[in-house]
Amino acid sequence: MILIEWNEELELGIPEIDKQHKKLVDMLNEFYTEMEEGHKKEAAEYFLKELEEYLTYHLDYEEKFMEEIGFPDLENHKKTHEMFKALYLEVKERYLNGDEKALRELIAFAFSWLFSHIMKTDKKYARYLQERS
């Protein structure tokens, strides 16, 4: 098993948001570790609970931040956040109704979110902030 390592490519240079993004890395690593140790049910419950809390506070924080800096692409960014929230709720529902595959899909999505959304989409507002400074 290979855990995700936080690296410079994931950093936006915005301390509070970087700290929150690191939390997602930690959650995924914790999930993988629990699974590896054979604690599947606990791993799933932990991840679903933590991800729900994370989506609530992190995405709201990020949107408020973008609003404060006057980021011009805020509405599109909000749409990607809404898509993630909707997907999370749908997958959680499927998992709670016995669909084992749903959790794997959510983990894969969280993983790709980390590397595509943070490294591409979030970098846009970080660049915008740097250009304004």
C-alpha cells in the first residue's frame, strides 16, 4: 500500500487552505490504513463522516475566500463544489443501502479530486491572488 504524500505541487501558498487540503490527504491515508488492517466497516464509517464534515467546512471556507479576493470565476468553481457534494450524498445513500461499490467510487473520486481539482482548479484562484498582490 502506498500512502499519499503531501507535496509542493498540492500547495497553493495559502496557509489555511493548504492545511485543509492536507486534511483530505490525511483522511484518505487513514482510510487506506484502516482498510489495510482489515477494519473495512470502521474505515468506511470514518471516511463518510469525515468527508461530510470536510465538504461542509472546507468548501464553504474556500468559497468565502474566493469571494473576498474577488475571484472572477467563483460561480463556476461553486458549481464543481456542488457537483462533489451531490455525488457524495448519492454515493453515501447507495453505500448505506448496501452497495459496496459505491464507497470505492467515492474514494476514487476523492483521490482524483485531490489531484485534479486542487492542482488545476484551485490553482487558478491562487494564481489570481498572487497576480493581485
